[in-house]
Amino acid sequence: MSDLNRDKFAFIAGSALLDIVSTVTNYRHIEDNIGTTTLNFGGVAYNVAVNLRKMNVPTVLCTAMNDSPITQMILNELTNQNVRTYVKIDKNLPDAIYNGTFYKGKEISSVWVNTVEKIKFSEAFIKKGLDNAVCMLITSCLSVESMNTFIKIANKQGIPVFVGGASLMEVEKIKDIKGKVDYFFLNDNEMNLLTKKIKNASCWLDVAKIKQSSFIVTKGADGVELYTPNGQIKIYKTEKIEVRGNSLGAGDLFMSVTINEMFFNGRNLCNSIKYAMKESVNILNRDDANIGTHKPLSANIQMVTDKAHHDKLTGALNRNGIERYLTAPNIIHTKLHMLVIDADFFKKINDTYGHNIGDEALVSIVRVIQEIMRKNDIVARFGGEEFICLLKNMTNKQAFNIAERIRKSISNKKHTSKNINISVSIGLCKWQKDDTLDSVLKRADNALYKAKDTGRNVVITHK
């Protein structure tokens, strides 16, 4: 289903945060335990939105965040997943973080920084976001006031309403929800606590009747139970399984599949629940129960690191990238040769053809260099039209020959869409025992200046 079909999308409102999840493998009943820890992006709303988008459902995630680097990475991953975002940015909000510890699939402790609860969403903001939504899921991390406003607008627009993500800390909010909620997703512990909080309710069915809503109650490996306001109870059993990972996210996947099957695949509620149970059970042994990018935090950190070390235009390394390369443990500096390559009369190209063609020329030069360089050699752009190459394990003659090949290949090629001729001048030197990057660069630059003074389009070696 294409995002171009804006007449039919799922609207999800709630949290998007950093998940820090520890899984205890050796529980010793003391403060210190042995296990593993993973960092991921999460939050019920985030998980459901990403899961739905992986099912090809056009999805909008509505949340509130600050403008920190963590937020930027979360928003970037949502973009990567093709989830449309509808976000209120407040620089004063803290980072949204969940820190949970699990043992045998059960949460034994957690700390949660809930930022979205601090934000009031206006009717105008919500109405605009819900325009053309086919269904809405809100999570109980929102304030009661915000939840009621979301429900009020959805009811006015005839949009079916789901409420989910009610942790034990948040479940009491449900008793104060006003308006028509079609379906609540809760687990058995949350449902037990809610039953105690609602006046005149002695069982789960009473809660459904009093709230005039259907309650879909998950019971882990024991299955799912459905309680409807007209007094129906339906029990869906599943095979007993041992959860070897943790169940964080399994309920989010269950909600995602149920919504997808009901509103985007045309199944009835009962069949949607059965199908969602099957999908959820299939992945309970994973470290997480989401179907988005595997380890998206690591991927985004790597992406941010790569951006910090690469030139945006050409894809070559920048100075930061060179410095990181030089700190690698397998790099022996005294076995390196440096080339400083500068495009001749480059200003004339920009003045004659414009900066767009100048950019094309820079990209073309880098591609020629990369075609000649070996796999373990590197090329970096040091700004403007100047490039640095580091060659490993070569004699002086071999390094000079590589420099000559680069010079001739650039000179013989027609560059850019204008088929222009470009020449380069190259300074070459070998890394000495006490050299730093700056001292080698200075000597290579001196050789480059001599190349320019001798008429350009030549290679000069620093003696």
C-alpha cells in the first residue's frame, strides 16, 4: 500500500523513546545479577507504528519530543521506516527513556522517563492530524486530558478508537477516560488492577460493561480473552511456550497485527485476534518482538558516525575520517605515503559553468581516484578542490607510479555533463618516524606548491 493513498492511514499517538532492556540470565536474588543489555528504539506507539508500516499500512506517529541527538536518531529511523511523523517539539523536555530488567520473559523492575505525558495536545492539532485517518490507537502514556481530547475528536470524526500500552503505572488512567473507546488492549495484570480501581466492578466482564468497550486481554503464553460490553466472553488458547528472550514488544506486535487485519485486510475481530496471536507467538524467543530494523540504534549511531567522518558531496573521508583511520591499531604510520591532490584552475570551472558543474567535477575526480586506489588505501576531501590519499606498504617508486596513474587518468577523462577537461597537480611524501598528520601534510603541501610552480599537471615528490 503506497503512502500516496492518504485517504486511509492508521494514526498512532504516544511515546517514541530509547529502550534500555536488560535480560537476567543468572538470577541470584541479590542486587547484582548476570545477563545481557540491549539498546533500541521503542515505546508502544513507536513499535506499533513501525510494525504497521512493515505490514505496508500507511501510518502516522504522533508524539512529543525534545530536539536532542537521541530524538534526531529516532526521527531518522522513523523516516527510514517510511513512518510519517506528527510531532510537537519542546526543547525543555527530557529525553524519553525506558530502562527495564527482565527474567524469563517477565519484567522484574523498570525506570521510565515519560515525556509525552507532560505535553497538552490542542484540539486543533489533533483534528489536523486525524484528518482522513481510518483508525486511531492512543497509548496511556498520554495524560488523561490529552487522551480524552484525542477520543473526543476521533468520536466526532467517526474514527474507531483503540487504547493500549497501559502499564501498571498507567492503567488507573483508564477509569477516567471519557468518550467512546471501541477497544482496549490490556494484559491480565493490568486488567486485574483496573478491575480493583473501577467502582462496582468485581470481574473483567463488569469492566467491559461499565466502560461500554471491548477489552482484549493478553495472558502471555496462555492466550487471549475478549470481553465485550454486551456480556460476551471469548477465550483464545495457544500452545504453552517457554519465553527464552523477553516479552517486551510482543503485546505491541499483537496490537499491530490486530489493527492491520481488522482495518486493512478486512478480517473480523475474532479472526484478527487469532491471526495476531499466531504472529506474536512466532517471535517471542527473539530479544525483541518488533519487526522493524534489527538494532536500529546501532545502525543510526553508525550512520551518524559515518556522516561525521565523510564528505557529504563526494562520499570520500574528511579530516575526521583521516584521523580516525590513523588511530586504527593495524596502521603503521611509517609505511604510509601521502598524496595531496589539487585540481588545477578549479575556480575557472565554477566561474564558467556554475557550482553545480563544479560539484559534478569534484565527484568525478574522487571516482577516478577510487578506481585506481587499492582496497586498503583511502582518499579524503580536505575542502574545496583538495584531496588527500594515504597509500600503504609501497616503495617510493610504487607510490610515485600510483600518483602518475591518478594524474594521467584525470587528465585523459572527460568530466561532468559538460565533458570538460580537468588536470591535477600532486605533491607526494613518505611518512617519517616522528611525523604527525600536520607535519606530513605540510611537506606534501610544499611538494604540491612546487608542482603548481612548475606548470601544473605534474607529480612532485618531497625530498
